[in-house]
Amino acid sequence: MVAGDRMGAAAGGSGVPGARERRVRTGGVELCVAELGVAGPGDADRPTVVLVHGYPDSKEVWSEVAGRLAADHGFHVVLYDVRGHGRSSAPRPLRGGFTLEKLTDDFLAVVDAVSPDRPVHVVGHDWGSVQAWEFVTVPRTEGRIASFTSMSGPSLDHLGHWVGRRAARPTPRALAQLLGQGARSWYVWALHAPALPELVWRGPLGRAWPGMLARSEKVSTADYPTASLPEDAAHGAWLYRDNVRARLSRPRADARAHCPVQLITATGDVFLSERLNDDLAEWVPRLTRRSVVAKHWMPRTRPDQLSSWIAGFVVAQEGGPGSAGAAPAGPVAATGPRAERFGGRLVLVTGAASGIGRATALAFAAAGARVVAVDRDAGGAARTAELARRAGALKAWAEVVDVSDEGAMEKLAAKVAGEYGVVDVLVNNAGIGMSGPFLETSSEDWRKVLDVNLWGVIHGCRLFGRQMADRGQGGHIVNIASAAAYQPSRSLPAYGTSKAAVLMLSQSLRAELADRDIGVTAVCPGFINTGITSTSRFTGVDAAEERRRQRRAARLYELRNYPPEKVADAILRAVLRNSAVVPVTPEARGTLLLSRFAPKVLRGLARVEPRL
């Protein structure tokens, strides 16, 4: 095994901006290896992350992730073209040249060349993950790998056992899982056909593939795939022919990982069922799970999220924030589906100083998110941020702003994007209450309630929604409306109108942003025991009567005693499910049904004047 000299990025034509190339010879092939993030001897202690691409890709599939890992997290990042792909040479003959044993030889040759004295962190996608599972479960690589992040590619040994167990006990559920994965894996058997895959890839499919990815997965084709795609895909068919049938029929019984593993699952992957990972804990003693709303090619469509999770996992294995200049971003302590989805994600909540806003911020914190607590109450926002850190937030910050102030919101959006990143989940919660007859509600009263309840939501959606859309990696917006949005009331004309507008805005925005993978949810809580009742405006009465009504309303809500934590739970569940409209309390659900099927009943109830 011989490492060749470094080559300049321009000369190498790697397609990975800023990368330096070298050639590594091993097993009769010459591998093209690209590196980012090492400038001199002082950088030798930086963690080395090796990215392994899948089928029918070349190393350029990782260019977005690699750049972020090097520039934002200070890692030494290594990418290489698998034998027969990109700028690496192909074995001769092709048959038998792509076995997992030979791919492991290639990996060790690359690692010995780029990090001879320290173990590396491996990240694999698709077939890069399939072969990396071999790397982390065979004895000869033990001690050379510090961690493994797997995406969209199972171990063939684990898959063989998964299939065998379900075939041995063909319950209806087991059969459904087998048939479901079999339907997703139709292409695997197609690639076993003699000569046909090569003809198709070198012909019409090779020409159509970039457009197919752009349409089906919204993959940018700016620097990917490379011109070598048809030849890469033709050679890569031997990955399947040399390995799949042999390993599925005779899976290894000792295929246990000898390093920590982070599994990142794309919820919309059309090729792999999430059920394939049901038995994974048996094979991986130290397993961290993550899930992302994406399709199969997430290295191209979700580079920000992936680089953040990879960096956090690497730093955790290296020993924390002090590791080689890497960003302090260890994994969260929380477990379960919410931690898998929200761990490390950036969540901004307005009106976070108390009530539903604080409960929501803490719920996301408990799931390991990074939290920005926003409120015009500086002390309350700071307290929420402190509680969020105690609850498990990776990081938490407090920001002071009046959501009705467009200029202040613009400055907030710019600051958040510049210092913390693009928001993944926005919760527009800030609001004020107002009660009183329409004829007793002044123009100034209307302006106050609309400025906060409606314009505050508009500002948040416009500014942070634009950032999500421009990033092009999806996201979610939650707007807190109210059951008053669809339940008319003679005592809540201004408040109900503001919330009805929020509900319609949310549904319209949901339709507009769906093509950008941005979900929008309107949450309609109902009667919740929060401080909004004691601060609500009551129009048409003097100050003394207003204070009496505020105390009376607060007591009624206390008697109802529906806690804001239940609303927070509904919000997280709604984001996980990408729900459109979420009524929370029984009365909110009941009135929503009446609004759809018996609106006349609600109109009759609206005439009843509540006694305060």
C-alpha cells in the first residue's frame, strides 16, 4: 500500500471545493482521496472524519457536508472515491473485485495514509454505510475506528439475520415487513441481471438520472452527480453481485460493532424501511438514534443537520468541547423518538417567558434541542433559557424583543441566523388576550391585539420562514391560534378575529411551503391555565372592574386546571406528525367538530354572554 503525493484541488478536479487530493494505491487499484481542514503540523491533533459514499455516487455527494465539517467544526475531513468510481481506478477483472473484504482493505489503506497514528471517525451513506458496517464489525479494524455514523445503508449481516428471523416465524407482521422491504429492494435484484444494468446506465438512465433526482428528491445538481456517473453506476453493480446473495444467505454471527454508532434514519427513504433497525441494539452496544425528515439522498438535501449531528457525535467520542478545536456540541442525554428527531436542532419560541411558551421551550429542551427563548420580558426569557439548559437543551439563549415591532424582529432574525444558525422549528406563541363587546372596543384596542396576535405571527413567519426556504433544507412553523378562531363569541370579537386570521394564515402558508419541505401547524389550545387571563384587556369597563374580571377569569382557568405542559406535548407531537390543525383540549376538539358539522349550534352559543 503506497500513498501518492498530494495534488492541488484544481489539478485534481475533485468537485469538492478547497480539497487537496492524493492517490493511494492498494490491492491493484489506485484510489482518489480528497482532504479538507488540515493546513499544517499544528492541525495534526484534529479529529479525522472519513466520509464514504454510496451507489451510484462518487465522493462529491459529500461536498456540502464535508465543507461544513471542516469550516464550521474544525475537523480533518477525508473523502475518497470507492474503487471503480469517480477518479479511482476499477479492479480487473470486475467480478470479485468489489467484495467487502477488498473494500475493507481499501479503507485501511486510506486510513493509514491520512491518519496513521490516530483512529478515525467513519460516516457512510447508502453503500458507503453498508461497507462501513463491515469496517466496524471485523476484528482487523478494531482500534482504527473511533465512531461510526450510518445513513441509509444496513449491515448485510444484520439484514441477513433480520430476514432469517422473520422467515422462520412468518407472523402476519413479519410477512408484512418482509414483503414491504422486498418491494423497496426491487432494484437490488435488477442489478444482478447480466449486462443489463451496464447497458441501461451507460445509455438512457445515465443521462436522465440527474433530472430524476432533482424532481424526486429536490437534489441540487450544481456539482453533483459528476460526469463519471454512468461508468460509476456500471462498475458499482458489482457491489451487489459480489456481496448481497453471499452475505444474506450466510450472515456472520459475530457482526457486533466495536465502536459507538450513530444511526441517522431518513423518514421518507423509499428504499429502506425503518423496521430494518428494530433489532439493531443487539448488534451495537453503544447506539445513538437520530431521524430526519428527508428522502434517501440526505447528504445533499440536509447537509446542515447531518454535519451538526456528525460533529456532536465526534466531539462526544473525543472527550468533549476541548477536542482539537472542534465546536462544543456533545449529544443529548434524552432518548426516544423526540430526542431522535429534535436532538441538536434549533428551536425558537416567542412568548417564552411563561405559560405555553415556557412549557414548549422546556419540552424541546428535554428532547435535546438548542433553544432560543424570545420574549419582551427580559427576566422571564433569561429564566426560561436557564431552565432549558437544566432540562437538557444542548444550548439555550434568551433574546428580548416585542414581536409586534417589525424592525426589532428583523434584527432578531439577522442575529439568530448569524450567531446560532437557521431555525429548524419556529413557534409563534406570543399573544395577548382581549375581551369586550365590539362596540366597546376602540381602534387602539384593535391595533394592540392585531399587532401582537396577528402581526407578530406574520413577522415571525415571513422572516424565519424566508430563512428556512432559502436554506432549502426544510423546517417547521407552529402558530399558536385558539379555539376562538372557529368559535364565535360576543365577548371576544377582537381576540377571535386575530386568532381566526392566524388559523387561515397557517393553512395558506402550509400549502405554499409544502414544496419546500416546510411544515406549518396551527395549534388551538382551548382553556389553558396560564397567566394570559390575569393580563388580558377588558374593554368598555373602568380599571377597577377590569381588575375584578381579570381575577375572576384567572380563577375560572385555575379551576379548569389544564396545564400548559399538555399543550407543549401536543406541539412536539404535531411537529413529529406534520399535523395541519391541532385542537388540544376536549372543548377545543368539540367546538372544531361543531364548526364543521353543526355551525348553527356554535352561532347560537355565541349569543350567550359569559358571566364575569
